[in-house]
Amino acid sequence: MSELSIEQALREADRCVKCGLCLPHCPTYRLYADENESPRGRIALAEGLLRGQLDKAPHLVDHLYRCLMCRRCETVCPSGVRYTRLLDAARAEAPQSHWATRFTNGSRTSRLLSRAARATRLPGNTLSAVAGALPTSQPPAPGRYPARGELRGKVGLFLGCATSLYQGNALNAAVDLLTGLGYAVVIPSKQACCGALAKHQGDQETAQRLIDANREAFSTLDTVIGIASGCTVQLVETMGTQRKVVDIVTFLHQALAAKPFDIPRLEACAALHLPCTAVNALGNAQENRKLLQRIPGLELHPIGEAGDCCGAAGDHLLTQRRQAETLRQPLLDELIELGPRYLLTSNIGCALHLAEGARKAGVPLEVLHPVELLARQLT
């Protein structure tokens, strides 16, 4: 999916009828009660910026960048406005200058987070606090992993930058589950960061470079599996029509329906967090629930309102710290009351953000990707 030109973005803005149906669904509008922090308000600001009627004043840019890109407004818009793509076009006219723009290259991101994770004792260091929220783990090495038993197909596995560092165990679990279900797994060595962070920061040049690298890396594969829901959305929208991109939860849910496994019981309480990218963009909330309900004995409790954002929002857990913490607090309140053994979420940014909050709140739990828990039971 190519980015919108200024002319296309302006036509998209014209489709917004300013009806306001999106307002009660927008987390930032509910938080600030300010039209500038609503979808239709930001569309008006974006239109003024793109037409050259408004300057790139700091306060205007701040309103554009406080948007979470959760896409909840898109799910209720009667005109079908492609709000996220419109806002990306406006942000490209006013790229973000925050230090977190360094988070735009896969290897650089991993190195920066890895160094920060080793410096978690630095007082008042936001990056260190976030980077140390989850233990690091070793991802599977690039290469080919043969199917066990009858071959049902071949898939590519997208690693992701932060996912590789913090959810290596989840990636290994995905390989084990996929190969056990009869799928050969290919992990290309030249894959890159998905490019979503760069795109949403207005750095379209870097985003396109990463997109092109991934298209080339997976060019020989018909199906690509994503682990983090945020990365998967980006891949779905940028990999082109030549290959199918599927979230690991959806893929496993469908594969297990055709070839079910006997799964041992697990008597435990688990909180299920459904990322906004999973609900609003991928639409696989039910698959998340049904996949985990295959584990007998697991007491599963969804937390938060479906489609709402936890506040992590890509780099917002670093760049919009106060807002991110405010939006996270209701989820932490639920975790404190529930006291679960596990917190399950399918997006790495949400996992880091919620794990850090749970640690601060003194809630002892283990934060896992759903496929990680499933693989543990099958091992």
C-alpha cells in the first residue's frame, strides 16, 4: 500500500463529514476533552497544514503526534475515512524531531534497547525503565526449519526488532508450533524492522527503505507470519499482493482447527490484553481468545475495553510519557484487582509498557505472548 500524496490526502480529508461519531471512541479526546485531540479536529489541522494554510507550529505538530494511531475511529467512521494514512501524510510534512526517531532501524533499535536493558539501575531514566521491563531472550537463527510429519506448507517468519530482543522465546515457540503442525518455516537473514515507527514519525524515506528490504527478503515466499500485531499490520499494508501476511494467532487458530493437539491442563489465572492493532486493524480478537481457550483449565480474563489503546502506541511509551501512563492506569487497576499469574498480549510495545507498569504497581505476574504459553503446555 503506497503512501498518500498531498492531493490524495486532501481528498481523503474532504470525505470527513465532521459528524463527530468518532469522538466518544477516541482515547485522546476522552482524555483531554479538546477538539484538537479528536480525529475530526486532527483532520482539520492536517488539511490546513497540507494546504499551506497553517504553519508547522509546535503546538499544531504536538496535536498531530499525540494521536495514538489506534484506528478505533476508523472502525466507526460512516464515511470510511482512511484516517491513519491521512495523518501519516500530514506527519511527513512535519517529521518528528524527538530523540526516539533513532528507533527507525532494526539493528540500531535492538542495540539501543539492549544497552538500555543493561542500565536499568539508572534513576529516572525512562528508556532504561522501559527497556528493563522484560527479560531479553535469544530468537531463532535465520535459516530453514523443516516440518515435522506430513508437510502442509511453507511459511516465512518475520522477527521484528524489539520482538527479537524481548520475545525470542515467543519466536522460538512459533517455530516449534508451526513445524509441529506440518509447516516448514523460513527465516530470511536480510529482513529488517517493519518500518512502522519511522512511518508514523513522518520519516517516509526510512520507512520505504525498510519496506523494500522486507519485500526483497520474503520475495520467494507466498505466506509471511507476523508475531507482534503492530508489525503485522504494517506488513499487511506494505508487502504487496504477491504474498499473504497473517498474524501468528490467526494462523495457529486456523491450523489447529484442522489438526487439533491434545493440550495438558493448566490451572492458572491469566489476564488477556487485546492490543488495539489486533482489534481495530487485524480484527482477530476472537482468535486470540479461542486459541487460549484451547488450554484446559486456564482461567482467562480479558482486561480493558476492546479496541482501546494501552498508551504504548509505538514510541508513545517514551515520547508521550504522561499520556501513556494515564491511559495505562485503568489496565493496571484491573490487574491489581485480578492478581493473575500471567498477562498475555500479542504486541511487544504493549508487553513492555504493561510489564513496566505492573512492576511499578507491585503486581507479580509473567508477561507472555499467547503462543509462548501455548507452546509451554505442548512441550
